[in-house]
Amino acid sequence: MQAALGLRRFNPPIQTVQEQTIIATQGQTVFNLTIDYAPGTNNIAVFVNGSKQISGVNYSETSVNTVTFNSGLNAGDTVEF
């Protein structure tokens, strides 16, 4: 006797990834994004010149579309969100 196999469809949730790149000016700390995110939910990744930044250490999530760095960046730094 063979066991019947039950097949179940799996529909994973669709996630949208939005990215934005901003070139910093000398001493810039506040970055206003054109995308919204939920602060404090680990839904944003921040990189400066390719180096991952750590929330609470390098920057703060100050609103749904603002990131504030703890110290000013250098002119020409590439900031990716």
C-alpha cells in the first residue's frame, strides 16, 4: 500500500527592497531619504563607502525618512541606504 502524498502550495511574502545613494557634503550628519522605513525595526541597512554602519553606534534612525550620523561625514563619502 502506498501512502498518499499531500502537496501544499507555498506562497512566500513579497518583500520590496528600495535603495538610495547620497553623496555626503563635508560634516553632513543628517540624511533625508525619499523612501520611508519603520525606525527601530531593523528594516534599513546603512553603508558608508561600502562599510556597514551600526544603528545606535554610528547613526540613529530619527524619523521614518531621516538618518542622523553621530559624527559628520567627509565630503564625497558615498552613503547607501
